Amino acid sequence: MLAICVDPPESNAQVALDEELRFPLLSDVDRRVVTEYGLLHAGGAPGGADAAVPALLLLRPDGSVAWRHVARRFQDRADPEDVLGAVRGL
């Protein structure tokens, strides 16, 4: 498991420390990964910068998407039971 954020590595490192994350938090500052998976919210960040849409993806070894949950709002998160069901189905 890992997380990818559009924030710079220094910000992500602080978040990982503050939240005691037990998984890697990678930076996609050029937004290539979020764009590739259709998760770029152009102009969605403060000041009109591009942001990533909050999402949870389960990927196959070849990088294709096996399951996804894309937030409609920033606060929208996947139901843990749905995620576990998707993992069990892989």
C-alpha cells in the first residue's frame, strides 16, 4: 500500500510523521500519475492550482485498475467494507 499526493516531498514527509503513516507517501508534483489515472482536478486547489481528486485505487500487477473509488467531494471516502470486498475479489 502507498499513497500518492501532488504536494512536495517535504510536505508529505511532515504529514507522514504527523499522522504516523505506516506506508510510503509519494509525491507527484508534476501531476503525471494523477493525470494518467484521470484524477486531476484542474484549478481545484487554492489559488487556482491543479489538485488531485481524492481516490482509492486497487491496481493489478500490470498497473491496470482493478477497483476504484473516486470522491465526489474532498470529504468523501470509500467504505472500508467495500474496499475489503474488492481486495478479497482480486
